Amino acid sequence: MAPNSEVRAAYGARADEYTALLGSVEAMAAPDRETIDGWARSLDGRALDVGCGPGHWTQHVRGLGVDITGVDLVPEFVEGARRRFPDVPFELGDLEALPAADDSLGGILAWYSVIHTPPADVPGVLGEFARCIRPGGSLLIGFFDGERVEPFDHAVVTAYYWPVVEMAGLLVEAGFDIVETHTRTDPGHRPYGAILARRIAV
């Protein structure tokens, strides 16, 4: 099974369970909300929440006044998000073929959206993000931090650890400047990494 098909099927089968457990901002860590809020308030222009899942971050960011659309590979997530947040736009979409024109976005939120992407495919995904974000726009990406790029048994489907320095290097290669990085390990949880990056003119 192709990676996207496997991820789509695995999350589709557990979409209701996932939404009940993790489908609200209140269920998220306070530092995550602070990081996302800071990114959202800095935006100028339309944004995408790529890999939006249950749609809670899309709805939250839209509540901050951002023109944002949620995009996800999993039909069950998109359908559920539309029911839960009828005033927020959600679309089906692929990380490597986003529904946005070149240089059209002020920003992309990719919060744990690339964790299931095979490492060899991550540069292509970051390149697609760069295609869509205009110079000066920003990307906020969250992922699982690790000492090396390696797979692990995620509760839904295989995911990958990424050292912050390696993810940052790929972002630079894709056409971004690194603005700031975050790492954190909460008790009982895997190490967290996040990078705020700005699209540079090419």
C-alpha cells in the first residue's frame, strides 16, 4: 500500500476515536497553543492548516481573525470537521499537491502533519509548502524530536522522529529562513519539536 493510502485508511478507521480524544484545543498542551497563537497573530494574508485532522486548530486560528482553510488527506476528518465547525472551510488535499496557487499564502500551519511522511519524501512536501507561501510568509511546523531520523510505532500508523537541526536544514534547502525553534519533553509524552520559518525571495 502506498504511504498516503496507508495513512488515509488508518486515520479514516479511527477518525471518531481520534477526534474524541484529541479534537479540541483544550486537550492540547498550553505551550502549543502559545506557539500557534504567536504564529497566527503574525500572519498577513490567507493561510492553510495542512493536515488539519479534526479541525480544532483551524477553527481556533480562524477565531483569531485569520482567513484559514483546513486541508486533510482523510475524508472522515474533513467531513467531521465540516459538521463540527460549519463556519470554517475544509477541503480534501494532499501534502504534495496543495489547493493553493504559487506565492498565494501568507502562511501554512503543518502541526504534526509530516510525521507519517517517509523521510525521502519530506523534501518534496517542504518544497510544496514553499511553492504556496509568498516571500515573507511563514511556516509553522510541529513534529516529534529525536536524536536521529527513525521510525517508531505511532498509535495509528508508523511515524518518524526528526532532529530539529535536520528538519531545519531541509527547510533552508526548500527556501526558508529559520526564525525560531522549540523543543520540549512533557512527562509521559514523546519529545516535541517545532520550527517557525519564513519564506525567502528566490
